[in-house]
Amino acid sequence: MLTYCVVRLIFVLNRPNLYLFIALILFNLTACTEDAKQVTLKSSLDPSLCQFSAGDCVKQVGDIKLTVSLSPANAPSEKPLTLTLLASSPITDVQIRLEGRDMFMGVIPVNVKQTDEMTYIGQMVYGSCSSGYMVWRGFVSFNVNGETKTAVFDFLADDNG
């Protein structure tokens, strides 16, 4: 009964513009099909982000070149990820942690194991963000020749673009 009254009220109030009203309703309904897809390339919005799907992320810290790779490359949330760190020279005491760049999501430690004097592999899992756009910041701390150095890299979680 209420629906009938509302529909009747709409048609009575919009009688002079009835054809325009019907055209607007039909136009809006055509946009509501299941075939409509929104395509956004999220990682292309911020060129400072590492795009692991396009290749490794390379950071230079002094004389040391660090190459970071992530598997799976699209960095899915709430799934186990493997991070590989390759240094151009021997480094020691490597520690890696993740934090949210734009919002606090806690501190995610990466359990790192050394495979040789220049290669480290770590496992991690991070949570998902309800905003749909979550940038994580990785901090890589290491020693070289008795001096502590730090590199920072940012990447987009759930990067399907």
C-alpha cells in the first residue's frame, strides 16, 4: 500500500515532466547491469610504489644495491607471501618489517632467513584493508662494515593492475 502511494505521489508531482522522469529512470537502469565493470590501474596512480608484477624493486643505499621481490607478485592480503632480498655486497643482521604507509595497521615482522651472504628470504602475512587501497611500507635494516643502514620500499596490496 505504501509503495502504491509513493509511486502515485511521484507521478502526480512529476506529471509535467513525466517523459523526462521516465527517461531518467530508464537511463539509470541501463547503468545497473552486471556487465558493467570498473577498471582502475591502482598502482599506476602512484609511481613511487614498487610494482612487483612488473619486476623486482631496486633500492640503492650507499654502495649497496638491494633488490626486493615478492611472491605472489600481486601481493594479496591475508595470504602467505614470500619476500626475497638480494644485496649487491655481503650484508649482516638483516631485519625487515612492514607498516601501513597511510594508516596504522600494526607492525608486521618478516621472519627472515639467510640463504647465502647476499640473499635473504622471509615469510609474512598481512591483513586486508576495507578501503580497497592499502599501501604497505617495508623497512629493511642491515649492517654493512659495522654500520647500520635502512632502506624503505612501498607497495600496493592486492595489486591486480
